[in-house]
Amino acid sequence: MPKNTSVDVWYPNDHNLGKKFYNDETFTYILWTPQNHKVVTLDHHRFPKHTDTGNGRYLLAYDPALNQDYTFERIQQRVYRYDTELDRYEELGLTGIYMYTDKEGKYLLSHDNLNWVLYNIDTGEKSTIKAARDLTPFFSVQGDQLLFPDHEKMITYDLKTKKIVRIKIPAGYDAEIAGGTNEVLNFENKFYRTSYEPSEPLAIKITNNATSKQAVGVYSKGKFQQLCKTGPEYITMSVSFPQQKKYLYVKRNYNAPPVLVMNKNFKEQVLFKTNPKDHGVREVRMEKISYTNSKGVPLTGLLYYPSNYKTSEKYPMVVGIYELMRNQSNQYLRDGMWGRVEGMNIRYYLDRGYFIYLPDIVYDGRGTGRSALDCVDSGMNALAPITSIDFEKVGLMGHSHGGYETNYIATQSNKFATYVGGAGNSDLVRSYHSFNYDYFSPFYWQFEEQQYRMFKSFAEDKNLYIDNSPIYYAEKVSRPILLWTGTKDQNILWEQTMEFYLGLRRNHKEVIALFYGDEGHSFGNKANREDLFLRISHWFDYYLKGVKKEWIDEMY
């Protein structure tokens, strides 16, 4: 073949496409024994990853890309142990993409996409454990027990007797191990070392995902006991002193700045208060709106009332969307350019006489866009009894996945006076067959296995992808829409926004697009963030309050 060409050949059996987009680094692993100055070069060609678990004799060796045929992200990978004494590799078995080991490096635990599998690294013995897949297991420091936090229970597994015991926690709550140690051995390859001391009380955080209520408790001697009552506050664990029965954590709520709390002998004492001068946030009123989508799935919307609200007046409203928004009910509404929806400062809008509404979205077989449309329409219908909302002056906004949902709803709904869509997909067919440069992975993983929850390939149901693509309905957009993105966005490529803008232009729609140079999926430049927040505010003031802005007037 000709020499000195710039061709890059892509083969159907290439197992590591990420190397196409970053420096192809090769790590050479060398084992050095200082006692006799012996140096051994390990087989990094066959096994590009070697991990020292602390075992003493064995290293774990694997090629995380070996079985990656780019059909699914969750693959099985074959793991070997390298015997440092005999200088040889021996197969352990199959694992999934997440792996865990204990403090002494005696065990390897993983979910192989069928079951949890436990390997004794010293003996090669394999055990199977029945537990839900997406849990974070912890080994006891003695390496004789496993603890799985789960829904409405915690599960212990005795590594010697293989006996499973289930410890109940309050009904409706999920357990999270807040104490213990979770050390990253290899972040890129999702390899962790976890441990907890079973002779001491272990801090456990419990969360009810339906109500967002939380509490802190302890697991000790096979039992769970709460340290405080469940409540609406969001809790972040800080430090545990189990021998002194002291636990430090931070509590906050939408209308309460974070406070540092010490819990001693089941009694709470506030040690430090942040933002003590933020008196205004305590006046914020929020109401949880319960409703169902057309499939009968229970959902929740968070409705924040305007400051100085009066029942005799009518107010415009801005609706922010993403996925489940109920978990934002206990997030402190601090002032500034921050929020669950990029470009929205809830405090700012409340102080300027807006309602803010954050409805839940869930997904089903109709596809991402159709599901979002149903949930948002149902959430809006649930607000009908609140006569203070001016339903002729309601705007919808979202960013990223929420930006895509906003774009789609703009092509289907008649409930909104205007829209703001940020960095969202427009053409799911094109996106499905693209490469995500942020994660070095094909985008169809996000559609079939991850956020979009389509659960089908494009080949299996082409109409599903077309039907959920905003660009194919651009002619149906009936209200003004503001689009924005960063031209260096490597997650949702900026051309998706350009494409939707052009589709709207071709159909003579009212659209303005903002393209920020040198910005990615979220903005890092303060001036650009200020400009974006201000322009979005102008947009809603213009269409929901009738406040004229010259840069918007230029569209007409």
C-alpha cells in the first residue's frame, strides 16, 4: 500500500474505538522484587491492565476491551490472576464491567450480567450470590462477610458458610452505606476496594425515592436502628465516630440553608449554619403536585410559588424538565447560576413574579419523546385547579436530555406559549449512529441501555426512532423557541441544534439559536453563563410578560 498517507482504517473487529480519539498510550507493567533486585516485565500485550489488589502473591490481569464488539456496553470480561511466585497467568473466570475486592485482596466480586460472582483469588473457587444487579457491595475488613445495601433491606453474605441474611429497613426506603471505605483502584475500568468494620456501628443513609424523605441510621450486630426521624431534608454524611456514638452530617432543604449536625446518642445538635443571612429562602413556598400519566404511573411535580404571592393575581409560569424532578424537593434554592435545569435560577424567577414547575418524567415503550410529552401534559393538567397561574403565559425549558424533550414537546403540544431548548438532540436516527466523544462510546448505548430507554435497536423499530425525533415534526412547532448550545459540545454535538434551527427556518418558524464558541455541554466561562442566563430571562419576559428586548425584536 502507498506510504505516508493519512488514512485511518476502521475494522469490524476493532475492540477499542476510543483509541481513535485519544493518545494510544501503552502501559508496560514491571514487577520489581527489591530483596533480590529481580525485575519481571509482565505481558502487557495480552493483558493491558494489571491491578494489585493487595493480595501479596497474585495480581489481576485483564483486557477490558477484549469482548467489546460494540453491541452492548455491559459485557462480560475474562479475568486472570498472575502468580508472582511462579511467573504465570491462570484464568479466574468471567466478570462484568464493575469489579470489587476486599481490603486484603483475597476476593474478586462482580456482577457478570446474570448473577453476582465471587472468586477466591488464592484458590480460584467461584461462588454465585443472588442479589439485585446495581448495588454497591462492601466487604468486612476481616474479609469474611459481604454487605449489600438494597431496597427495604440490607443483605449479608457469609463468605465461609455462604449463608444469606436479610436485615429489614423501613418499608419504601433504599439503603446506602454512608460509612465504610470505598477506594478506587482503577477508575477507568470501574475497579473498587470496599470495606467496613463489622465490630463497630456502620452509618447507613436511607431514602424514600417516592417522597424524597431521608434519615440516618446504624447497622450493628445484625440489626438496623435509626438515629433520627425520617424527614424532608436532604442528608449528606460527613464523618462517623462510631466508638463514641457520634455522627456528623449535613442537612438542607429547599427553603433551609445547609447546617452541620452532630448526632450523639440519638440526639441532634446543630454545630454550624451556612448562609445565616439568607432569610428570603425561608419564605419560599413549594407544593408537591400528585398526578399520573396516561399509563397510571404515579408522578410528582414541584410547584414553587412567586414571592409575595397573592391569590387575587395571576402569574406566568416557567416549567423545567429533565427526568424525575421530585428528588429536587429538598435541594437548597441557593441564589446564583446553578440549578437542576441549566439556565434556570429558581430564586430569580420567583422574586420576579413567576411560578416555577418541575414535573416528573418517566419512560415506556412509546419512546422517550412521546413518554415525556405524556408526563408533562398530565402534569400540566394537574395544575388546573390553581387559578393563579396564567395558563396563556407558560414557558417550557430544558437542557441536554431535557433540551431534547423540550424540542420534541414543542412539535406536539399546545400548552406552552414559548420554549427554550438547550444542547438537545433533534434527530435520534442521526444521533443513534453517532459517536459520543465525551465517553468514547457509540451513542446507541444511550438509546438502548441507558438514558433514552428505547430498549430497541434502530433496526428493530425504525419508526420508533423517527416518531420520537423533533426534526421530523419541525413544521408543527407553533410557538417561538430559543435554542442554545456550545460549539465544542462533545456530548450532544452542536450540529443537532443547528439542524433543528434550520428545520424550523425552512418551515418559517419563530426561532433564535445561540451558539457559544469554546463552550462544551455545560458552560465554564462565567461571562457566557451570565449571558445565557440573561438571554433566557429576556426570552421569558418577552413572551410571558410582554417586556420588549431589542435583540429579540430583530427576529421580526
